[in-house]
Amino acid sequence: MRIHSAKRRTLEVGSLAIGVVLSLILIKILPYFLVARTPYEIAILFHFLCGVFVVSAVGMILEEDSRLGGLLLAAISIPLLYHSSSVGYIIIEGLLAGMVVGCLLDLYVIYKNRFDVLAGTSRTFLTGFFIIFTVYLSYGFLMQLPSVSAMDVYKFIILFALLISLYILLLKTVRGIKAGDVFVFGPKSSGKTYFLLALYDQVINFFAGWHKEVIISPDDEELRIESMLAKVEEGKVVRGTRPDEVAMYALSGKRMWVSPVELTVIDYGGEQISKINLKRYREVIADLKKGIKEDETTIKSKIGSMEFLEWLKENHSAKFEGIADSVVSAYLYKRLESAGKIIFLIDGELISNFHKGGRGELTKLFGHYGRIMDIFGSDKKYALVVTKTDMFKDLTEVPEKSKKAEEIEEDIYRMLWQLSTFKALEHRASRVPMHFYAVSVDATKRPLPSDHKEEEKRGPRQIYPWRVGEVAKFGF
């Protein structure tokens, strides 16, 4: 579910309505200052940018988090074009050139799944449009200066105020994320390994997917996805990574069979969540520079990639045990910085033990997640995912797309809402897109009595995902 869904929708509809009203008022006042014929150079730029906006708005509408900005771009540029055509002064070659550029931009964005590029380019064009349009209006005003009245000056001030308001509104609403780059992050014992296997099942079966992996371990065969899946099939427990091992997995697929998405998970036995900050990242880069004899620029450019771990494995595997903690720390910082979507995992066992120590652990966890969100900013999309929901509720008779499933998710959400640090995350959701999910890797498991809890360590008997598909849809 989307946190603050109704509130965000109200804000979006309100912003769109304000934008449309302001643009209509702008069109109403424009004729007073466009009597004089504008120089061809200014007019062609104006029509070119309108063409870019109209077509790029279509591309932005395809992505949920860019949709509002796209609608506002269309709501403002189309009336301006209509006004130009109604007074018989529209430069078709400028408009067509802009539409071609907009089409090429849309195709690139869809092909690469980089709506952040579309938003950034649109904001740059908007700034140019604001400058050109200001010159456009000022020229018309100055040409009539000898005959203007006090009322004309008043109207010009209103017009300029409207233009600035629309510009600020568009800059705030035209946004996009790096939608093809998804990172799964969770602390030790949060269920990353089994969650990875469940996501693998979804990506392969529903998103035409495949996977890549880099494993640095004395026994890397044991940590390969196919080996872990085989263990589950045999009813054996999949072991976690040890402090001297690191495994990175990338699940790749296609959104709507066109746009590429890569979802990455790093599995490491150490505790890293409290170590993620810029100061430590810089210290680690400096240490790596000395330890592996590479220049700082190369390390920074590669540290967040699978290729870096592959290179490290091939060239510095003997040193890895000594620098593993540093490498993982820097990698996590880089991936959190570059990802467009971040999935935070919450150990469902802490939910089932909420009043037996889980409450305190969750309070600390949400504090860390809030700090991470503050570090890496709001130009991302976040999801909070509770794993091991089967330890909290019996899911054997609960279809994952049923009303009952949604109620279980809401029950867990309300329980977490008792924690002040979770409330702080919820407050961030009014300005940052954030979703909440409760999932299970094996919906056939039944919660055990408290005196049998040790048996939970046997792990899932099979990969039978419950609502993991909702998380996959968030990523893809």
C-alpha cells in the first residue's frame, strides 16, 4: 500500500488544478502584451520549447512519480500553443523540431528507464522557457510603453507574478526517478537471502528476467542462487553469509517488456546499518586507495558495481578478508546514493515478538532508516517491506490478493505506528513516495507456539511467495 495515498493524491490534484487555473489566467492576460510582432528568433525558440514540452509530457505520464509534472507541462504548453494558433502566429517548423526532440527524449527514457533524465532535461528547458518567455513579454510591453496606462502596468505585474508562480510550481512537480535501478537493503537477520529467492521467482516468471551474481567466499558454490533453491527444494536450511564472505545478486528484467530494470541485493554477514555515512565512506575510499593501489577516481566510479567486486575477487581475493567490512560499507553507501528505488527490509520476527524485545529493535531500525533517507534525499522512491509475515499470522487460508491480506498488512502497519521513529518515517511520506508491504516467502508455513520457536530456524519448506509480487511490481 502507498503511505499517505489519499493525502498525496489530494495534493497532486490540487497542484494540477492550480496549474490549470494559473495557465488560463495567463492566457487571458497575454493578448494585452503580444500585440507587437515578436522577433522571429524569440518566437521560434518559444514554439520549439512548447513542442518539446507537449511530447515529453506524454513520456512523463507513463511513470507514476512523473505523472503530475507531465500533466502540468501539457496543461500549460497546450493552451499557449492554442493561443498562438488563434492569433495566427505559430511557427510550425519550430514546433515540429521541438516535437522531434521530445520524441527522441521519450524513446531514450523508455529504453533506458531513466525518468530522472527526462525530468532533469525538462527542468533545464523550463528555465530556458522562463527566460525566453520573460523576454518575449517584456519586449511586447516595452513596444507599447509610450501608450501604456497605470492599469496596463498593473496587469503586467500580475502576468509576471503568474509566470513566476507557474515556474516554481513546475520545478517542484516535474520530477522523475532512476526507475531502472532498485536496491534491496536490510540489516542482519532481516530475511534478505530468502527474500532474494522469492523475488527471483517473481522476476523470472513475470518479468522475463535473469540474474547475475558475484560471490567472494571460500565456498562460493553454496551461495549461488541455484544451490540455495536446491536446498529449499530438499527441505534444508539455506545458511547466511559469514563475516569473511560477500555475495552480490542482480535480478534483471523488463518493465512492460521494454524498459530495463535491475534489482540488486548484497548479502553480507556483518552489521553495517549504523556505519552508513559520508564521513566513513570517504575514509573507506582513502583506505582502499592505499590497500589495493588504485586511484581514488577509479574506486569511486566502480565501487557500487558488480564489476568492482569481480575485479576485487580476481585481483585481491587474498586481501579481501582484511578489507571486507570496508568494501561492503562503501558499496552500500554508493548503491543507496545511486539507486532510484530503495527497498528497506523489516524482520517480521520482531513483529511477532513485538512485546518481547522486538519493539526496541524496531525503534532503532526505523531511526536508522530515517537517517539514511535524510542522507540520500527525496529524489527516490522507498518501500518498507516486512518479511516473515507467516510468523505473525497464519497465511495458509489467506489469498495474497484478498481483502484479508490487505487487513493483515494494515494491522502490522498500525502496530508499527505505535513507535515514534516509525511515525517519523510516515511523516516523510508526505513529501517522499513511500510504500508499505507485508510479505512471506512461504505462505504454507503456520506460526508455531512460543515454546516451539526454535523450529522456525529450519527455514521455509518451499518458495511459495505471498504478496512478494506486490514488491516486484514496485520495483518493476
